[in-house]
Amino acid sequence: MVEEKKHGGWFLKTVIAVEFLIVAAMLFHFVVPARVEGSSMEPTLSSGRCLLATVGVPKHGDIILVEADGQVLVKRCIGVSGDSITYSDGSVLVNGEVVDEPYITDGVHDYADAWSGDVPEDAVFVMGDNRDNSLDSRILGCIDLDDVIGVVRIVLPEWVKF
């Protein structure tokens, strides 16, 4: 009887350990840690803030991680496949409607030389919240969904660093 309990305890610990390893592997496969570099997402996110993103298809307004220009960029998704991007009086329009952007700083933003047009299939149009200091789709053009690393789900407290 005592031998049976020892065997049962060992088996249970092994099962729990294997389950833990499977969950950890899944998390590391689906959760992407990142750090904001630079001021392009201010005032929403300051340089050095740490984020956790997950694999997913971005929606309007999501903060996402993209691979562009040889680096990982943190940007906001403004347009998705099929959207028409234009500008008027310092505002961004998606499908003819002014985008409500309470997260950007006040002021007049110059979009004179910015990319505009229809977002292609399997692509997104992204911009930094700091419109006057951001490398984004206005310069780079639309970003292929294959270059979207993840959608930010958690902004970690400022004291968390990695």
C-alpha cells in the first residue's frame, strides 16, 4: 500500500511537470516580449516601456509590433485590408471618416508627403502616435500581415525592464 502512494505521487509530479513545460512552450511561442525604442509612440508609450504581444490579426486602433526597415517597430494600426487612407485638414480619414485619435498630441500634423491610397489585401497601414516623429506607413507604405509580429495585449509597469 505504501509503495502504491509513492508511485502515485511520482506519477502526479511528472504529469504536472510535463503540463507546465507544455504551457511554457506555448506561451513562449505565442507571447512576444518587446520594448519600445524611441519616441514614436509618445505620449501613449515612452521609450523603454516593456510590452507583451500575442500572435493575431490587428484591428483598427490596436498597438502592434511590425518588422519593417530591418527593425521591430511598435505602431498603431490605422487601416486594414480594403480601407482607403486619406488626409484632410491635419486629420487622418479611413474610408472617408475622420479617425477619432484621442491618443495623439494636439497640433497641426503635416501629411502633405504621406502615403495615401487603398490598403492592399493582407496588409495594414500603421502610424506612430507621435505623428511628427515616427517612421511608419506614411513613409514605408503598407505593412504585409506576414511582417506583423503580434498585437500588444499588455503594457507592463514602468519598473519592469527586459
